Amino acid sequence: MMKPISIWKQELADGVHTARLASLYCCAPEQTPAQAARYEAVLNGLEATFGTHAEAGLYSAPGRTEIGGNHTDHQHGRVLAGSVNIDMIAAAAPNSLNQLRVQSEGYDLCVIDLADLAARKEEENTTASLLRGECEAFRQRGAALSGLDVYVASNVPKGSGVSSSAAFEVLIGVILNDCFMTKKVSPIEIAQIGQWAENVYFGKPCGLMDQMASSVGNIITIDFADPAHPDVEPVQVDFSKAGLALCILDSCADHADLTDEYAAVPAECRAVAAVCGGEVLRDVPFDTLLAKLAEGRRQCGDRAVLRAFHFYADSDRLAQQVAALRGGDFDAFPHRVTGSGDRRWESPQNGRPAGDQDHPEMGMNGSADTHAVYGKDAGGEHGGGSRGT
């Protein structure tokens, strides 16, 4: 929703949005001034970067946490995920240039021409590719695109496993949806648009969990048996009442440059599925995998087969995690999460890049976590792996 910048600032200063901010950031009302200041700062950044604007809109998209179902989404499996109270926020305002201009704090200005939205090979792995891809996706859905200036600020750590990339994709999707779509698309479709841009324009064959968790929000379980129409269900749970809190330990080892390492996981899983007569592992009964084990090892290698085993094991654990949460069994739930975390070093083997002996940070994180709170927590490598959290 667009309104004059002066009105936004006055409302933020007067506490008009206190209740909304408290709900969004899971905090007490008296803690919201710091969040209000962030939104005032992006309004100031918008005008400092692009000049004065008559009006602007304010937007947010959260990072996400993977709770269960590691590397299962791209095999049309199930996941358990949730949004978190760290996010990317933006101020957006129209321009007359027919360009999308995006300034993210700490990064170079990114500009794309809205008259040229074709994918470019040389843009892969860049912000411009995501912007161009999302604009094209919205154009295909009937968006009347026109010039827009966007100023972005974030407290979602980059390359650390809490999906700063998905938060960015969802943030841009929310902005384009609000500004240019007469018939608004759903949060699920915004997630699908982000995934499509990342797959086709950015060049990373990611699944849909990250974007979905950010776009839909709260704690959800998602079944990707039909990726075009994922089955999304809320999981009503209050971790704080159970005495649980989410702690993310940053390994300080960036995985932003490891697209190839990530891409190897779905590629190897699909290779094993093909040996077993399927397209993805969701198509293959576990008994068929066992019957084809020797052939799978011969054609795809042991690492690929171990990653396939992980898909089935984590799918089973996920069902147990959801059942424990819905049943209020907070003794069983942590054990199911830790079971998944412990096995990730053995099966998907994505704790660090293949052959990389210089980055043991993820193992250090796990060991520190285990010794600091042994018997009191659930833990494991988070997200896609190969450094991060």
C-alpha cells in the first residue's frame, strides 16, 4: 500500500503500527521502536538513493528455518519449516524510467530494463537475474509493470542457511504483487515465482521449501507430491510455552558461492531415482531402491545412494516430528530433530564441500552445540549444507 512518506514516518513515530510490529516480530509492544526505526531508515534510504518521491510502500519478508525434511523438497517430498523474526524490509516507490532499480544496503545498485526481461546466461548467479526472472513471471501473469525504485535493508545473515536469497525473492514478489497485479497472486504462487526465477534465471536448481516458508509464514508442513499445487498445512505450536527456543549458530563460513555443491544433491538423487524407474525419489518405493542397490551404486556412486537413503529416512522422521508437535510431545520431538541432524554427516554428506579440508566450521558448530547443551536440545546442520548454520 502506497502512502506519502511523511505520513509513514509520522505513523511510525506515533506508534500507530505498534501492534502489527509486535505480532510480526514476536516481541512485546515496548520493544517495537527498534523495528519502527528500521522502517524509517529504509524510507530515508529510498530518498537518499533515488531522490524525493510523493509516496512509497513498506514491505517485509522473513528468513526461514528448516525444522524437518532436509533436501526432501526437490524430490517431491515433505518438509516442516517456519518463518523467523529476522527479515528483509524495503521501501518502494514509482519512477518514470521503466526500470526496476534496487539498492540493497551494502551492495551495488542493481538496475534492469523492464522492456528486456529475457534470461541472460551471463547474469546467472547475480541479483539482476532474480529481478529479471521475477518481473518476467509477473508479466506473464498479467502485471502491468512500470518503473519502480526499491531500497532494501536486512538482518538475515547472507549465505548462512536461513535463506536470505528466498527472503529477497519473496520480498520482491510481494512488492511486485502489491504494485502491479490487479488480481493478486497467493503467497504460494509468490513462492513458486521466486523458485522459478532462481531455477531458470539464476541457475540454481533449488526446491520450493525456502520460498514457501518465507512467503506463507509461521510453522507449516508442506507436501510437494504435486509441486504445482503443494499441500500446505499449519502446525499450531508455541515453542516458548514448551520451554524451547530456536538458536541459530553462525559457522562464519559462507556458502553463497557453492551453487554447484548444492546442485549435486538433487542431481544425484534424480540419478538414483532414474535407475529405479522414477523421475524423483518420491516416485520410487523404498523396497525398489533396495532391490536396485547394487545397480545404483555402480551407475551413480555410493554418495548418491547414501543421499537417496537420507531422503527416505528424513521423510520418516519428519512424519514423527509433525506427530510429536501436534500431540504436544516435546520429549519426543527434540530426539527426532537430533536424529536427522546426526545422520546428515553420514548420508547426504553435505556438511562441507567435497574435498574441502579447510572449512570444518560446521562440524565445530555441531560439537560446540552438543557439549554446551547436551541432553537439553535438538540440533543439526541447517538448510542446504556446505557451510552455513
